Amino acid sequence: MSKVKSLEELMKIKEQALQNIKMREAGKRGKIVVAMGTCGIAAGAKDTLKAIVEYLNEMKIDDIAVVQSGCMGLCEVEPTIEVALEGQEPIVYGNVTPENAKRIIQSHVLEGKVVSDLVVKRGEV
């Protein structure tokens, strides 16, 4: 990979990355963000991510984007995910095991009911 030689070149790279993200999320009614920092991975976030993707596929839900992020700063309740559905306040869930992930998708994503016992934060992280 070559070095970025100017601020203009860096801004072009940033704009392209933002367009790619928008294209991936176009037509989606929401997204699930899985925290994949080292603490999350150590707590089982890879299994949680896999369970989310598999369950969405199993349920034939294709209007939810699944993305990874770095640490959300909630290490004590990892694995964590954020569910952000169109027109609703984002909800951050903690201690999201693969089983809890399925529960969150069923209740929150499909039925619109927040899984209160797993909520660690309301609003964006």
C-alpha cells in the first residue's frame, strides 16, 4: 500500500469508504453492530457474530446490516452489540451469548420489543 501524499488524496479515500458503507447499508431498515475489540473477542464476540449472521439467514432477514466495530468501552459486559433500527433509539446489549443474540433478534428486531434484562445503554455509544 502506498503512502497518502496529500490531504486531498486522504479526503478522496475517506469519501470512497463512506460511499461503500452507504451502498452496503442501502435498503436496510437497521443494523446490528458487534463490538470486536480484544476484550469482546476474548469474551466470545466471534461466536456471537456468527450466531447473529446465521440466525438472520435462517429467518431470511435481509434488511438488517451486520457490521463490526472496535471496543465500545463496555468491557465488563462483553460481548456487546448495538441494535439500531430505523426511527428508533439505538439499544446496546451486553453479555450477548449466541443464545441471547437469537433472543434479541426474535424479540427486538422482529417483534419490536426491547430485551430489558440485557440492556446496558440506550442511545449511541
